[in-house]
Amino acid sequence: MGPWLALASPEVRAAWAGVHAAAVAEPPLMGLAAGERPAADVEVLAATVAAAEYTLAARMHAAASAGCLPLPDRGGTLAARGWSVAQARRLARCGALAAGNPGVAAAWAAGTISAEHVDPVARAADRFTIEELAAVLEHLTPMWGALAPPAVTRFVAAADRLLHPPDDPTRDEVDAYESRSVAFSVLGDRILLSAELPRVEGELVMAAIEALAEQRRSTIDPVPAGARRADALVELTQAAAASGALPTRGGLPVALTVTLEHTRLDDPIWTTSRGHQLTQAESRWAGCDADVTPVLLETAHRCGPGPDEPGLADHPPAGWQSRGARPTTAGSPSAAARIAALAATLFDRRIPLAVGRTQRTATPAQRRALAARDRGCVIPGCAVPAEACQAHHLTDWADGGRTDVEGLALLCWTHHRQVDLRMWTIHPLRSPLPEPRRAGRGWPANHGAPFTIARTPRSVWRT
């Protein structure tokens, strides 16, 4: 410590003396003879570390605000002391957030939470207005100590997307689709594979490969996980070529699993099993050709206002918004009300009461009718046959589209994805085309299918 200890405040010197004494003392008796003391020591010391972390962040923020630090910018002093730049910047962010939010400061100072809990909020703070941030913290505060950092991260990210929906589709989403690739390199007796996939398609591939790799796990002949995934990829290719049959995982077919939830104000939340929140275009694509299993739940409310309390009951459900945007009229739910509904949905305890299965894809009879009518992908020039196509809802299922033959069209996988990214539009012959500037030039559909196909101008679907 050198001269710094003599210059520090009395409470900081006392904290250092207590922690230093415990650090240099002999380790306490462990094992059954000590009863619960080891566990208690760990719990108390963990809280002490969190409180010390808060003290450091708060003092650093105060010193930087007063101009007393030689390197005040984003934790520069800590970085100079040997901390990693990422850690130093994280503590600086968290200290700034705690300085303006007494509830966060109190929970952190008490050791209930750590910087790992505070940082997801601090990172996103600039994207919220003062009122929106207050609403987010209002529903996190009673949950401090009960939520792990990933749960805080998910709630903050969902709140950000709820209040500030991205463009539909987002530029990053289109870029990810355009940059998709699989490359093969021959290196003597080896083949090097590298791939880049959009998020949703990548998770679907991962689910299939990992399901097969899990089947190959053996305690008798242990094989590294990477090698088992390589074997699974080869086996998956062979199985698809032979019959298309894949093993189940956990009693369910291998598939991309997406959960759709609605808040009490009817904001949709589409989430994959790996925690990725779908964009509007991804949700349209995933919902077009999917089996839907409705699950009846009884919820035990844990935080936020209830359905009959002010702030929720005063606002009628807004319904599904296909573009991700909500009206901003005087009668629209406020940001605070929508955050409250989101918190109630994500933090409710769910108790399954009944589970059923509903078919949302085209039936075998409908697929036969579509094959007879469309005879393959309807996009002009595409040669993919009917048996390799997917049934696309002309009106998105999420927007109330019906699974009727008149409302379906066959698309190959590639063109299905492009349609949901709005690169193509499909119009029944009985309906007029939109203005050419927005819809592009129209062509007759493949094989005489009863549609007009328009290629959307790049300047439209890229914005």
C-alpha cells in the first residue's frame, strides 16, 4: 500500500485492515467438525468482495468527477494498476450507473449483487430515456439477489428491443444472410470445413449436430467433443441422404425450438432455446413452417404490478405489430407500462397445467394439392421440385394468416428465406401489384402458379 494507506479515508483503512487480517490468518477448520462455518465464511466473504467492489467503483467515480484522478477516462487508473482494460471499464460504467441510482447502489453496497449484475444495465443505459431506465430498474430492484446475471441481461435486452424495435429486417440481419458461406479446403488427407451462417439457421444446424454427438458419448471409449461433432456431421449427411431420419433428443424431434410469449399488453417475445430473441423477419420465417405446441400455464406473480393494478389495466391490448413498431398515439401504453408487462411475463413462475399439439403446417392433403398446383418453387427460374419445397404463408401466420391452400405457396428453402427478408413479394393474380417503385418489376410465377412475383428493389429491402 505504501503512502496511499496513510492518505485514505478512515473507513477505507478499516476495511483494508479487516480484510487483510483475514487474508493472512491461518485458514479456519474445514470439514464436518466445523459445522456450517466454511459455507458461512464463503457467503460472507463473497458479499464482502461485492461491497468492496462497489466501494472502489463509487470512490473512483467520485474522484473522477472531482478531477482528482490522473487517468480518469473509463477506468484508466485501474488499468494502469494492472487491471485488464475490460474489467476497469466495466467498473467505471457500473460506478457511474450506481451514482445516479440509489437502489442499485444500496443492493451493491450490501453485497446482494455484484458488478456482473449491474453491468448489463450500465451497458444499455444510454439507449434508454430517464423514464425508461427508471422503469427497468423499478422491476429489477425487488428481484436483486434472486436473478443471475444472464437473467438480468436477457431482461434488459428484451426491454431495449421492446421499446426500440430495430428496422425490419435489420441491416445486420440482411448482412448476415448475404455473407452466409460454407468453404472446403483440401489439405492432403484432410478436408477443412469452415462455415458462416445467420443466427437462426446456425442454431438449427447446431441442434442437429449436437443431438447426434450426444448419442456418441461413451465412458468406455471417451472421444473429445470436437471429434464427436465431426462424426455427427458425417452421420447427419449420410442419414439425410439415405432417409432423412434423425434421432430424437429428450424425446422430441431435432428441430429449432422457438418459444412465443405475449406480455399482458400483447407485445410478442420470440426466443430460441439458446436465448436468442428473434427479429421480426426471423419470427416470420420460423413461424411459417413450424409445429406449434400450445401450453396452458398457471402463473404465480412475482414482481411488478398485477393485471388489475394501475398501469396495466388502463391500457387495452395492442395486438401483433408485424413491423415491430407500435402506434404513438395518446392512448398507447406508456414505456413504463410495457416494461411492467414485460417484467411480469419474464419473471413469473410458470406452472404447466395442460399440454396439447396443434398442426400449423400444411397437411399432407394440402401439400399434395400445392404440388399439383405449383409443381415446385414459384420464384421464376428456380428448378427446385415440389417435394423439396416448404409451404409459405402469403399472409404471415403471426399476422393471422390461415393455413389454406389459397393462402399458401411453395418455396425452396433459399427463396423462402429471401421472401421473409422482403427481397421478393408474391401477389395472387386477383390482387393488384403495389406501385412499381416499391414492388419492382413483376413476373409470372413458375409453372403457371396463380401468382405474380416481384423482385423488390435493393434500395427498398436494404433500408
